[in-house]
Amino acid sequence: MAKKALILIADGTEEMEFTITYDTLVRAGVECTSANVQSGGSPYGSVGTSPALVVCSRGVKILPDTTLQPLQAGPDKYDALVIPGGLKGAEALSQSTEVQTLVRQYYEGNKIVAMICAGTLAAKTAGLGHQPVTSHPVIQNELTTLYDYREVAVVVSNEVPGKGTLVTSRGPGTAFPFAFKLVELLCGKAKSDEIREPMMFPPGIPYPY
Amino acid sequence: MAKKALILIADGTEEMEFTITYDTLVRAGVECTSANVQSGGSPYGSVGTSPALVVCSRGVKILPDTTLQPLQAGPDKYDALVIPGGLKGAEALSQSTEVQTLVRQYYEGNKIVAMICAGTLAAKTAGLGHQPVTSHPVIQNELTTLYDYREVAVVVSNEVPGKGTLVTSRGPGTAFPFAFKLVELLCGKAKSDEIREPMMFPPGIPYPY
């Protein structure tokens, strides 16, 4: 059965981090659902029965697949929960009590919780325990006393038996390795290798990078 | 005065190539305008007076900034014309007579014409002359007899005095170096270096790559 990922989004989300993750997972056969955590907050309003448009950090306007309905968004429905960065978007996501609850549910439910850039703020606001993480340097000071902070492209933390896997990453420049790591965890290394080839990374790019 | 770029989009456009280019140019201070080349063709219809939503190649739905109005889209209005890939989107863009005319106008007007992935089809349909190009391998056979085809990440062709600069690239995996090259051509190498740093590319990534 196809794996499923729930990717959260809000006004101010970093559009490259969102799009690279969504697109790369879809290429691997993962069913992606994007959910707008805000409802009706966009100046563009909603489109029929669709969720409100999101205005991303550099002005790209994305229509999410749905709104966040916490009762339909739990770890029984999806294999991975993804929280992109973009400072304003990540603040909105990490300050949402619904998102904080979901992060804990996925982590306690032994699923994948993935955060990139300022998205790692949600590990702190959800109260996830001390473990290895990374993030964009802009929020590093908020994390160093609580976590084993590492300055590397992608950190996979799954040392607590029975708990979930926390995957964290640094910014748009690490969004591809972040997405490939999620594919590897959800679908295996062979699938990650398979989808990488037609994306035409130059031969000089180390992989994984 | 700020540089300006017109980025075309249609149903089936590769959302990573579109978003990485748009976002990276905005980070450099380039005023980006995305224009939907199709009008009313989306199953989602239009949003008020806004253009129709675009459904990209892996399902991300983007609302462009405007529709393509050829009389307002010429090389007197923008410094660069960008044509992203995604096979279905690139076919729609390259088969549009309005787009073909714009490509010739920008090229004849000594501006930047940039094409990535299957977007390079538009060089052929617009009738641009023999010069160095690259593309996604999926359309390589359509270009090899007409052009000096090169299998490298980014090709900059500006050998004809008084004509424009044709920048071509290969796919999502080369979208960052493609976007940085456009920043370099529009705003200079120092600006490209400046915006790259906070994007957090790992130290092992060669630059330019």
C-alpha cells in the first residue's frame, strides 16, 4: 500500500522547502496531502469549498489540498508529518496547539516527524525530548539548550525504542537531501536512488549530500 | 532599479523548477511575475479577477500572479523570460504562438531567455538559431541536430553580438545552479554569493555546481 505524508503549510511557509519535499515524495509514489493550518486567514480568501490560498515566504501562492482537520490528520491516517520552514510560516505552525498535538501523536505513535529550517521550532513547542536535531541557524539559539544540536544537512533521530523518528534539516539548500532521506525511510534506499536519476543532479554532487 | 523577470507557467509545469527559480530570484531582489499561459483551462477555474490555478506536474497547485498578456509581457517590460520544464507544461508553453513570439522578442532584444528541463523545447519552436544548449535528456533527440547540445548543468549562450543570452539547464537537480546563474547575470556574482549563504547548502556542495 502506498505510503502517505501530511505536509503542513501556512502563510509564510518557505515555498522551495514545501515544493521540493512534496514533489520528491510524489515522485517516489508517496501520497502527499498538504493541509493549510490557518483557515480563512489569507487575503485571497477561500476558493469554493477548497482551503484558503497560502502566500509563501517569497510570494509564490499555493492552494493546499485541504485544511487541517486534526481528527482526520492523525498518525493512523499518515506515515509521516512534515513541517516546512520559512520563519513566519514555521512560527504559525509551531504555535498552533493542533500542530503541537499532532507532532506528539506522530512521535508517540512511532511515525516519522520531519521538520526543516525554522520548522524545527515545532519540536520545542510540542515538547519533544532531548535528542539530536538541526535547523536553520536563525533559530539555533532556541534549541541548543534543549537538544543535541548538530550543524549537518540532515539529522535522523530514532534512538528511543518505540518512539517515532525525528528528521530535521537546515534550509532550502538541504531540502533535496531532506526529501531523499524521507523517501529512503518511507520507501527504501532503492526507491530514493531510482527517482534521483531523472532529476539530473550534476555528477559532481555528492549523494547523499 | 530592480531587475524584473517574467516566469511562464501552465498546467503540468514542474513545480520545483518554477518555485526554485522564482524564490531564488526574489531573494536577490528581482521582481518576479508569474504568468499563466493558459486562460481558463484549469479544472479549478479562475479566482475572482485572478488567473486560473495551475496544477503542476506532481500535483502542487499554484496561483500565478497574472495571465499572459503578450502586449504587456515584452522585453521592454522585463529583463528576463523564464520557461520552466515539466513535460506537459513545457509542451503547452513551447507550442503557444504568443510564447514563441516572446522568446524571439527577448532574444532579438538582447535580453535573457532562460529555459530549464523540457522548457528548452521553446528554443526550437521559436526558431532560435544554432548555439550551445542543454535540456532534460527526455527531449535531447529533438535538439541535437539543431543545436550544439551539451550535457552539463547550465549552458550560457551569448556568442552572437547584439542578440540575447540563452540560458538552458537540465532538470530539478540543476534548478539551483540555473537560478543562481540568472541572479549572477541580472544582479552580479556578489549578489548570488550573498543570497546563497543563508540557504544553507552543505559545505560539500561545489559552487557553482
